[in-house]
Amino acid sequence: MAKVVAVVKVMPEDVAADLSELKERIERSLPEGVSLQSARVEDVAFGIKSLKLAILLPDEEGGTLRVEEAISGVPGVSHVEVEFVSRV
């Protein structure tokens, strides 16, 4: 089965959140067959930071929905936005 990479922007619930710990919780929550390829912290505005994640997942029906749901369910996550998806 083909794979796709999805770039996902994750906003924390709290400006003072430990984004390293949040990344670890997100990585543990990913469904089977899905892996975190890279993560970086990005400045948004006025001291607010987000996590930008590159996630590798199977190219299957439903696309990124199960990944978005898994990340949204992680404590400390306020908002999840898929920025783009590309076949690898």
C-alpha cells in the first residue's frame, strides 16, 4: 500500500505548555501503522508557539481523519490542522 506524509499543525491549550512533552504524548497516541517523521516548534504570534509535525501514514480511505482524531484526543491539544498531504 502506498504511503503519504501529512504535515499537521498542532496548537497547545496553554501558551506555557511543554511542547516537547506534548510531542511525546502525541507520538504515543498515533494509530498502528502511523509514525512521526519529524517535529519542530514554530512561532505563531505574541509568544504563542505551535508544533509542526510530519506524519507518515498509509494512503487509505478516510485519509488523515483517524490521525486527526487521535491527536485531538491528546490532553493539552487545543486545535489540529492538516496543512498538506503528499504521496511518498
